[in-house]
Amino acid sequence: TKIMTCVLALETGNPEDVLPVSSYAARQPKVHMGVQKGEYYRMEDLLYGLMLESYNDAAVVIAEYYGSKAAGLSMDCSLHTEEESRKAVLTFAREMNEKAKEIGCTSTHFVTSNGLDGADAGGVHETTARDLALIMSYAIKNKTFLHITQTRDYSFYDLSGNRQFSVHNANAFLDMTPDAISGKTGFTGNAGYCYVGACKN
């Protein structure tokens, strides 16, 4: 799921975009960065947190910001009510579903931007190994996505410069085989442990 969130953010926005944090995003469960309402972050920095450490709150900050415009809401997400935040994230999830169909996925339904278990009128949040392979094959064509997912360690600050974050890549395969070029770990209660990776050979 976070692979799709990352790719859609890169295709929709600019790595230098400044993303505000809502109270809804700040309340996301672990694993999380611990973002706080009213803070601002560069989009690219959030993508490192999203892809290297799998931060759930980073995914929601991204989805809420880019879903806001399509949902007809203020781009200053820190002013959103809980209902507006949810509406923006669901709008982004719809865009994720459209992209999945465009890629050729036939058994994927996104409800959340961070991959946590969820359900809506369209069904439960789910995908398959085949569709994950299609999503990763599509993602690795993006040079910025590849650069982020190949980075071992990365540090950044919120835009006020008051809080520093250091993230480490959880994809052990990068150092286990020379063929590995990208990958993403995952876990939810319903899905169990998941992994999708890309190799040269």
C-alpha cells in the first residue's frame, strides 16, 4: 500500500511541497513518526519515513494533503475537522484504486493510505501477490522512488527545525544480494508479514 502512496505522491506533487499535519494524521497508530498537529514537512522527507520505516502517520499526512484538492477542501490540513481529514484520505484512496486499475491490478482494493486493515462500501482493504508485483514493477520505473528505497539511512527535520528524525531502511535484502534494487516490508493483523521486492535478475 505504501508503495502506491509513494508513487502517487511523486506523480501528483513535487518533492519540495510543504505538507501540514492535521490532528487526524497525528493520531495514527504505531509504527509512527510522532508528527504533531500544526507541524510542516517536506513531502520528500515524509517519503523517506514512509518507505524506510513504514510510518503510518507519514502516509496519512501525504494522502490528506494530496486528497484535499480533489475533495474540494483547504490545502492547510491542520485546519481540517476529523470528517474533512477522513474525506481527503478516502479521496486519495480512490485515486490509488484508479492507478491500480491503470497498472493492471485486478484484485486490489485500497481503503487506507498506510495499509492498515480497513473496509468501505467497495470491500475490505486487500491485494494479491500478483498485483503487488505489478505495482512494484511500475514503481521502480520512477527514479526518485528507486533512490528513496535504496537509501540505507536518512535524517531530516520538520520545517521549523525543532525536531530531527533519523530513519533506517528495513529492507535487509539490499545488503544480502547484489541483485536487489528495491523492496518494502509490511505487517497487519489480517495480512500477517508481507514483503515485495525487485531484483535485476
